[in-house]
Amino acid sequence: MNITVYLGASEGNDPILKETVCQLGKWIGQNGHTLIYGGSKTGLMGDLATSVLENGGKAKGVETQFFVDQDVQYEGLTKLYVVKTMAERKTKMIELGDAFIAFPGGTGTLEEISEIMSKKSLKQLDAPCIFYNLNGYYDHLKAFLHHMIEKGLSTKEKQEGIYFLDNLEEIKEIILK
């Protein structure tokens, strides 16, 4: 299975992030899955790819030329796709993915997973959209999506297949359905 993970190119300031992202990578690698991610060698992105590769998995990155010019791409990936724009990057990552996970990240992570949520609500994507809600990281977003339903601007049906999961065990359950 190709598992697309959106996450930051920085480490963050909580050591549990690196520990947890490495556990995710270990699971992906040891179970013969392929990581699809943004292609960076830095931060949590680099930690995840390293963990996948060290545990026998495949890691495919999709990096923009802009970032390659800054020399932040991860050398030694199973495959590195270089695209011109961030829009092309998102499209390629969606095209390659069978399941989508937003690990705690910044605005780029949120922007990328938002497209997955939108495609799910329009029934244009039949794959799980998972927020790795580590230590409640995405609690406010979860509440906001519920607020949309309360205000009649979304429905439970439109949000079907969007999951807020607290740990790897819950994620495995959804991905392996």
C-alpha cells in the first residue's frame, strides 16, 4: 500500500514528535508499505523517510524544483519525483496514495490534507483521510469540522472517511480495513 504522509520539514519542539514519526516509519517499512511524502531530508520529513528505509520499506518523495535548488531533497530515496510547482506536487502525491495521513505539522500540512478532505466530501477519492491526532494536536480542527455540521454548512456524509486518530494502533485499524 502507498501511504501518503503530510508533515513538517522541521522537528518541532516536542521530542515525542520525532519518536512517534519514527514508529510510524518503522511500521510502514516493516510491513512492506511504501511511503509517499514531500521528499525533504530535513525535520520530521527526513526522520520519517529514514525510518521507513531503515526498516526495509520504500520511500518515494515528491519535491518541487524550488526545494531541490535549496538542496533539501532526501538523497537515497527509492524514487524522487521533481515537479515544477506545489500544485503539481500535491496532485502527484494524491495520484500515488492509497491512504492519507496528516501528521502534526504546519500550514503546508494543513493545506495539503485540506485537499484530501475536499476530495472526500465530493466523493472524488475513495481512501482514508487520517489526522494523526497525537496528544490532541488536531482537536480544534475536529471541533471546527463538527461546528460546520452544526451550522448546516457540511454534513456527516460529506465528512465520512475523515478520521481523527490518537495512535498508530487506531491508524493501522483504519488503513488495513
